[in-house]
Amino acid sequence: MLGSFDFDVIRRSLPYLFYEGMTFTLTLTALSALGGLIFGTAIALMRLSGYKILGRIAGLYVDFMRSLPLVLVIFWFYFLVPYIGQWLTGASRPISVGAFASSLITFIMFEAAYFSEIMRAGIQSISRGQPAAANALGLTYAQTMRYVVLPQAFRNMLPVLLTQTIVLFQDTSLVYVLSIPDFLGAASKVAQRDGRLVEMYLFAALVYFTISCVASVGVRRLQSRIAIIR
Amino acid sequence: MIEISHVDKWYSTAFQVLKDCTTNVAKGEVVVVCGPSGSGKSTLIKCVNALEPFQKGDITVDGTKVNDPRTDLPKLRARVGMVFQHFELFPHLKIIDNLCLAQEKVLGRAHDKAVTKGMMLLERVGLKEHAQKFPAQLSGGQQQRVAIARALAMDPIAMLFDEPTSALDPEMISEVLDVMVDLAREGMTMMVVTHEMGFARKVANRVIFMDRGEIVEDAPKDDFFGKPRSDRAQKFLSKILSH
């Protein structure tokens, strides 16, 4: 029965799958995680700030993002960003953003909601004496956050942040709705072109599974190492 | 140096932690604040460098009004050292970096100068060889000595101690007190919340006794230990000195 399958199609399309597809997927994952972490930390700081209005805005943002399916956000954003760009810059026509930039912005905004909750828990895990000691030494609020609170919060939350990044790595495959050749998109294109759906999707699943699995084990190792240091 | 006048503080409208507290600490003076737990002594000392806000009254440190909204609080705090009950060293930084952080970021000292100063102070508290370790690798007494060195690295005009030995095992208390006694004898202005009456006897100029948010007794050391005027202070002393 396996005779009717052509697994050689995988070998033939490997350069395309990895050089184009996987590069795109990993770039999108890394940049989204980085942007999401920075943006998410800002949201977490807003939520924890003494200012009620800032906290409310940040809270609403997080709830809003978490109540929408990611595919929908990706889809909507792709169509909306050109118009938002037009509105922001005052251009006469919708500005073209490109599928990559659009999906990157989407993922950063979406992941920021999740990362912000992780960072919030991280910041709250630091005892109140730490910022007090930093303040007593004359550090400003910003310096206290930058040099004392956030480094510790980040370190405490690193395993959770990385686990969320693995989820993000899998979620980036949703950009296929914009027909972007990420890894899954590339595999899908080859599958359609050569009529080798089973082979290509099987291979794609295997690759996602392997990478995520190895990364998870890595995170677990890291977790136990951090636990010893503390 | 430190003038506290008619300070009131409420945690909520119903609960008043400080009631009309008035006292002062002159330059070079060592003042010990004692009293039962919950009497507001830690809160009072934290008001001095504005770690705790208060609603009424004034506190002035070296001519700068703490409760003036125009006061640059980080700048003021940089000049007043504080030592906490739970040390509060920064666990993600090496000992020497704990000492250098504020010197560099607040005072703008060059890194090598900060390190030199830091090493000098570590030597002074007898922990020079631990400079490259992390706080968690040190005992409580050692951590508290580092915390004192960290505060001294800022060249403070006064030092505040908030129960510096309360979280320590008994055998480590004296190593911290020794550092504090040296500091007092060198003429550092100090306000110390502590139950260590031995320390008070040795170096304090005055002892303040607080109860339920009020300063009940504010007397020169010999008067305080000789004949406390209030019943509450007498009771407190007899309790903590009976063993």
C-alpha cells in the first residue's frame, strides 16, 4: 500500500521547505516573541501601575485579545492594517504593508496579551522589599524596574515564557490563511502542486512535533538548572 | 539632621498607625526606637525616607522637606542609607554588583571607582573574599553586613536601620551589631529600630519608646534605662529584660 506514496517528493522539496518555509516560520516566531515580550512587559507594568485608568486600558486590551480566535485576528488585521496605516499617516490611499509585516504585527499584539499575564505574575512574585530597597538606594521607578525587578521577574518566568514561545511557534502556521509560504504553507504548496498531500502533511507534522518536543525538553532541563541556582 | 514633627498616618480612615509623632535626630546622634510589635516604629522610620507616605505633619532631613511634592525623592533617598529586616540584597547580582549598582546608576560613579569603593567597604565589614558570590551563598549575618556596606557605599549623611537583627539566628546577631557599633562610634547619624537593648546601652544617645502609634517616651539613654517615666515603657522593659 505504501507503494503508491512518493516520499521522494519530500527530499526534492527540502531546500524550499527549509530555506524559505522554516526560515520564515522561525523568523516570525523569534520576532513575535521578542516584540510580544517587550510590548507585554509594558502592558504588565501598566496593569500594575498605581494609575487606575492605565490599568483598566491594559486589562481591557488583554481581555479583548484573549477572547478572539487568532486566525480571525490574523485575517482581520491583514485587511485592516493598510487602512489604519492610511489613517495614521494621512496618506491618500491604503498603504501596502505586506503579508510578513502584517502577520508580525498581529502576532506581537496577540502574544503581548499572553506574555503580559506571564510577566505580571513574574513581577508579583518579587517581594515588595526588593523595590523598597532599590528605592531606598535612590533608584528611580524606571531604574528599579530595569535593574532590580524585571531581571528577576524575567528569570523566574523564563520557563513559562519559553513554553509560550513553543506554542507561538506552532501558532505561526496559521498565517497560511494569508497564503504566506511559512513552513506549513510551503509544504502545502508542494502538496497541492504534486498531489502528494499525505506525504507532505505527514512530514510537516513530524517536523513540528520534533522541534516542539526537543524545545520542550530543553525548557525542562533549563528549569531544573534554574531551580538549583536559586 | 532629621526632624519629625506632628506626623500622623492612617492606613485607612479607621486605623491610625502614627499619632502626632514628634522627635529629632541631631547630627552624629544615635537614636534607638523600640516598642512592642505593631507600635508603628518601623512605619515611622520608613516615613523618614518616604518609603511610606504620611498624611499630616512634616519630616525634614538635612533641610529637605520629605513631604514636599517638589522634593526629588530619589535624590533624597540616595543620601539616607537604609538597612532592612530581611536584608533585601538583589539576588540576581553578585555581592560586588549589589554594592556598585546604585553608585553607578544614581551617583554616576565610574565602574572602577565604584568597585574600589565597594571592595573597601566589603573589607571593612569583613567580607572582601565573598565579593564574587551571590547573596544566596551567604549566611544571614553576612548578607546583612553586605546590606550595610551597600548603604554606606552611597556616602550617606544618616543611616536608618529597620530591625536589622530580627531575622537573624542568635549567633549571627553580634557580627551585625559589631559593625553598627563601629559605625556609631565613628560618628554616623543613626536611627535604629531594634529590640537589642545591649546595643542601645552601648552606643545610643537617646531611646524612643513607641506604643500604639505614639511616642510615649523620648529620653536620654541613662534616663530611659534608669527610670522610665511611663508605665508602658516600664512594662515593656521588664518583659524584654527579664531573661
